[in-house]
Amino acid sequence: MTWPNDFYLICYLPSCVDELPPLQETTDDPNRAEESLIDIVPKDPRKVYKMHQILEAVCDQDSFFEIGRKWGRSIITGLARLNGIPVAIFAENPRIYGGAWTANAARKLIRFCDLAATFHLPLIHLEDCPGFLIGKQSEEEATIRYGSAALAALGQANVPFCCIVIRKAFGVAGAANHKPGAHHLRAAWPSGDWGSLPIEGGIEVAYKAELAEVDNYDEHLTKIKDRLNKLRSPFRSAEYFEIEEIIDPRQTRAYLCRWAKLARAASRTEPPRFWYRP
């Protein structure tokens, strides 16, 4: 018998909002290591990869159920299980606008965060975000407005939150990787790279005055890039406790399964808190 897609969605949700989502037994080892993840992210930041492969690798086998696949495609949203525990998980899609947030992607994320909060689903973010998509069309679509509302929805979601920075986390949109609180964790792969602006596009702005005074523009620009590249390692952030941990990509599933167990123990059937948003 073939079940409609709505049936699979319901399987992840409780029978009412006064209950926690149902657990499910699984034969998928929570400590399963995925060797393919060690080199899935290209060293060249201009090259892309398939985020869906990471999602399928870290979740319980065949458990990732994507929601809203055909709109707001620069963000992937879906429900999944980690060692039988239902979770809500979202990630940027680097194959669509490089993972930049669009107005529709932000609107999709708002609905997704509210879904997680309503049905008490722990929320996970696998991040590769270069920021908001910019340009005339983005301004006409009110991308910043919807993006700010999405960040507010994430902050208001009263469920445990975990973020793993896969590669980029830049700009205002890139700040969707952290929430204060003991139940919210942030880790990164060694490929993680974050800040206000990426070096590739921000040096000319940040060092405009300095570059204007030199005779050899390109040579001086290269020296600045080399100097800053030595400081952008995520290990420096870990040393200053800006993130909880740098993890081996192959151990991502084990890390998330441990967190999901802790998140389940901390989950409560509290009503969602949706108040003012931009």
C-alpha cells in the first residue's frame, strides 16, 4: 500500500500539542561514521557540494522528510530522526544562490521554526550561509524584512537548538547559528569559516583607504589576504570558547545523536511563544 506524503509528515508529530513527538526504534547505529563526509566540502570556497548528501548521512537511514522542496530553495527544511528521536532540521543549499537567504527562503524558515516550536521538535541547523541575497530584486521582495522575522522566529522557538557550521556563516543571516541557553550548542567542522564579511568580498571595503595609498594594489591586496587567512581558522574560535567544539565531519551523526538524547530529556510540552516580529 502506498501512503500519501501527509502520512509520513504526521509520523514525526505528536497526536496533540500536549505530548512530545513519538520515539521510534531504529537499527541504525547512532555512532555510525560516514567516511564520505571527510572530503565532501571542497577546499575551494567557490565550489559547491550537495547538502542533501550530508543530511541523508547524519540522519537515521531513510528518515529525512523534506518540507517545501519547491520554494525558498536556498534553504532546505525537513523532519528527521536521530537514533529514533524526531527532530526538525534545516540547512542552506549551496547549489542555490550559494546558500544565501532569499525572501521566500526566510518565509519558509519562519513557518518551519514555528512548526518545531508548536510540536516540541528539537531544532538543528547545518550551516553554510554567505548572508542575505542582495540586489534590486531582493530589495523589492523585502528580503531583509523577512530575514529579520526568520531570525526572530528562531530566537522565539522554545525548543533545544543545535548548530553545526559546515562552511560559511557570514553577515546577519549567518548569525542564525547561536542561541543563549544551556540547551543550545554550536559546533563546527574544520571547514567552518565565519565573520561579518567573507575575506573574498570584504577586503576591498575594509581596507579601501589603505589600498588607495599603495603603488602596487594587487600585491598589497595579496599580502592582506595571506595575513587574514592565517587568522580565520575555526580552531582559534574554539580556543576563545566562541563555539563548543570542532568535530570530525565523520563523527557528525554521533555528535547529533548524543545531543538529540539530551534535547529529548530537556524537552517540555510548553506552548509556543510567538510575539512581536519585524
